[in-house]
Amino acid sequence: MPDNANTEWQPSNPESLARRFRRLGWIGSWTQVALLIIPIALLVYVLVVSGADSAQRRGIDLSNYLSYSSLLVMLFTTFWFYRYTRLGNKIADAGSRPSQAAVLRTLWIGLWAGCLGIFFSLLLLFSAVGRFLFVLLANPQTGIQIAPGPGGNPLQSLSAIDAVSLMSLLVILAAELMVLGFTLWLLFRTTRPSATETGKATA
């Protein structure tokens, strides 16, 4: 990273770097939009078919499984990847090219947002799988209780919302891992020696 953030930045191949920002930005943003539809559609389906009241009667706490924080982080990283496409256009234009420090700052924000999303998803996955394990151990080992009978304990039953929650968390985790991988690749490409540094090294 250059010592002075205002120093003119001359990437070794600005057109190639700009294409990578645009391509990965569009791929990342549209892929996350597609993946966001899955947990939202599954949640709406379960709530419409089963009803929110029935889910509450079964003792299901939706916030334990479909974390609003994870969805918000994913929405943020979707928007941030769209910003990568705009950043790619600026890198290609020598007149509006940002400093390397500004580009790296943008990438680091995306990287930390992806790490935060992964942390939330893993935390909730451990919680959800722990609940599955608790229910399986609490029920007779000859089978499991899918829905509690009259007077049954809802905490010792499994329902469709539990499977929806796990699927949603896996989808969100896959999206954040993709965000992490793409951002690390862009960081690697951005921190490669610039054309000026390469010329000095060969002089």
C-alpha cells in the first residue's frame, strides 16, 4: 500500500484489473440476489402454509434460525459488490482513477462484512444443529416426534420451519464464503506491483 493515499496509482494492467472488478462485482451481486430469494421464499412459504401463529404455538423462535442480522449483512455485501462494478469503471479511466488506498479500503470493508456474515451464519448453524441434537436425544431412539400431540412439549418436536432455517443458513453461508473468496482475489490483484514500481525494479 502506498504511503501517501493521494499518490497517483498506476496499476500494471488497469484494463485487466477493471474488468475483474466489473465481472466479479456483477457475478457476486447477482448471485447473492438469487441466493437471497431462496431463504425469503422458503420463509414466506412456511408462514403462508403453516401460519405464523401455528409456528409460535409449536414453540419455534424464528429469530434463532433466520437471523435478521445475517440477512442484513448479505444485503449489504450485495450492494457492496455492485459498488465494485462502479469502482472497476473508475479504475479503467485514468482521469477518475481512485488512489490504491481508497480501493483497498473498499475491499477491506467488503472483506470484513463477509467475515461478519460468516460468523453470524456459523453461530446460528451451531445453535440450530444443537437444537436438532437436543430433540433427537430427548425423544425415544426408535423414532422422533414430528409434531407434539395435545399437551406435548413443543421444544421436543421438529417441524418444517427447522429444515427451512437450516437450508436458509446454509445458503447465506455459501453466499458469504463466495464474497470472501472474490474479495480476497481482488485484494491480491490490487496489491500487485504497479507499473511504476515494476519499471523501477527493471531499471
